[in-house]
Amino acid sequence: MKGFAMLEIGKVGWIEKDKPVAGPLDAIVRPLALAPCTSDIHTVWSGAIGERHNMILGHEAVGEVVEVGSHVKDFKPGDRVIVPAITPDWGSAEAQAGFPQHSGGILAGWKFSNFKDGVFGEFFHVNEADANLALLPDNISPANAVMLSDMVVTGFHGAEMAGVKLGDSVVVVGIGPVGLMAVAGANLMGASHIYAVGTRPKCVEAAKFYGATDIINYKQGDIVEQVMQLTQGKGVDRVIIAGGNNDTFSQAVKILKAGGTIGNVNYLGEGDNIKIPRVEWGVGMGHKQILGGLTPGGRLKMEKMASLMETGKLDTSKLITHTFYGLDSIEKALMLMKDKPADLIKPVVIIEY
Ligand code: NDP
Ligand code: ZN
């Protein structure tokens, strides 16, 4: 079978591989919809996870089951499934401790295009199928559902970590697809003011659709000054970080009220340390919490997020700005993600058989 792969850091291309084999608990799936991710770009062009040779890329997929292992109970060939980006080993100590994302080691619940071939191939392997696949509801299109694999759960995880409560004021830094889902998550969780930080017009328009009450352009002035002005010097209850750089942490601490929480899902690609401003962190006593997490995976999470779409409470279609057809076009979609033109939020690739 063929797949689109990272050949080495900075280099991608098509390769031939053997079709994967399902163990007793696993499934083999062929893709119906795929999406490239900013994380794929970091993997290839920033060397974010270190060197990898001839590893098929991709971790966002909706597909059709073509084969299941002898112990798989709930799925059979022909089932259309949502595949989470993170597919933990559910029996691990880390999963039992409540952090399946880190099953087997820090971030090791992320297997696709990290520890094994990803989903940008004719077929891909899913470990622990009963725990890591979810049936695709009939009334959700594969294109809209592929946003569940990573974008929805990641953005929502930012909102969950930040602990958004009814009436809270929230800043969401970054309104790419992840930040937009953080806005949507904060909105569903009952936030009042949602200050969304970003500039690209398409993203700004979508941020308003998903519940942003104010837009902050970080290129036209300091985020801290703008938030403090908008909140009459009070700051906000929660900050969700889904974009920016290491300085964003300092800004987030400065705009947070005492007792507030930061939920970070942004990838930190540079520097050895993150600076926490001493005075604004209450000289060590401000009860300002900082949490950062990898997106959750697994079946239950996918089913719950899908049910938000089924009931019309979440519409992911506004994230999709570019649609391609056929596995071959994954290359074009990935390069689009790398170049991030101003009119891009997220591309998807639809595969029909
Ligand atoms: P995008 O690149 O599409 O969006 C980034 C956003 O950050 C844009 O809105 C951009 O604004 C904004 N931004 C850039 N620089 C600054 C700055 N200096 N200050 C404030 N805002 C800034 O990324 P994605 O939405 O695809 O992904 C966001 C992050 O989430 C990435 O780091 C990605 O790797 C990570 N990620 C993490 C996962 C997890 O499990 N935790 C899973 C998936 C992704 P502008 O409008 O100007 O472009
Ligand atoms: Zn992703």
C-alpha cells in the first residue's frame, strides 16, 4: 500500500509499505476523510518529536473498518468510524491514573505518526479498537466528523483545563482551528465575555460565529494592555492558550485574576524555559494555576463530542475552508497547512471508493 510520509526531518514523499496487520484487539481501517494538522508541520519541519524515517504522517481520520482482530467486540468490517488522534493503551498505569494521553510515557498515547505509521495511507492500524474507535453517526458527514479527531477535543480540552464556569470571562489566545474550538468549548461551558486573540479575517469571522464577544489583534498592540483596557483593569477568570509563543505564558499570567486558571494546548517549540512573571503571579502566592495538556483520545470522548454535533450544538463546518478529493491530494493539503495562507482555517481530504 502507499502512504504519504515523513522521509526525514524537513522531507516528505510517497512511499510503499506492507498493509498493517491487526492484533487480536486491533482494527485495520481505510480512510474516508483526512485532515493535516499543524502538529504534522511541527513533526516534519521543526523536528518536534525528533528524527523519523519513512513514517507515514497524519493522525486525523474518519474511516471504514476493513478488518478486526479476534477479540474485537463492537466493530466489524464496513463500520464507519471516527478515529481519535490519541489512541491510548487503556490498561496502562497512566490511563488508570486518569491520564491516558501519557500511557506508556509522557505523550506516548499519541501513536499515529509518532511511534507508528499514521493515517495518510491506503490503510492504517488502530490499537484497542473497542476503546479507541467510535461509530460515525449517520447524520454527520466524514468531513465534518474528522474535525473531532483532534481539533474539537483539543480546543475543548483547553477549555476543560482552564475550568471555565458559568459567567466566566475568558481569553482565548490563538484562533486557528484549535483556538476556534476552544472558543466554542468555552461558550458551551457558559463563558460570558470571550476575548479571542488573532488576526486572519477568516478566523476572526469564525471566532465570532463560535461565541467570541471581542476580538484582540495582537499585531496592533500588546495583548495585556488590550485585555486590561477591555476589563477595566480587572483581567479575566480563565485563559486558554492555543497559539503564540513562550512569551504568551507571561501575558496569560498577567491578564489572569487571582485564583484563575490557564489551560494551554499550544505546542512550545523553542527555548529551555517558560517565564512566569513573579509579581503578577502573586509573588508565588496568587493561586494562579497553569495547566498544559495533550488532547484526550479514546472512544467515549469521540462519542460525546459527536453527540454535540448530532444534536446541533456544535457545527464544525465553519472550520473547513478547503476541500480536496482523493488520497493523492493529501500532499497538497499538507503543504497548504505549512504555508497557512490568510484564507485557510483547515483543509480536508475526502476519499471515495
Ligand atoms: P494555527 O497556526 O492555525 O493558529 C495559531 C493562532 O495563534 C492564530 O490565530 C495566530 O494568529 C495566533 N498567533 C500567532 N502568533 C501569536 C502571538 N504572538 N500572540 C498571539 N497569538 C498568536 O494553529 P492551530 O490552531 O492548528 O494549532 C494551535 C496549536 O495547537 C499548535 O501549536 C498545535 O501544534 C497545537 N496542537 C496541540 C494539540 C494538543 O494535543 N495539545 C493537538 C493539536 C494541535 P493569526 O490569526 O495572526 O494567524
Ligand atoms: Zn492534529
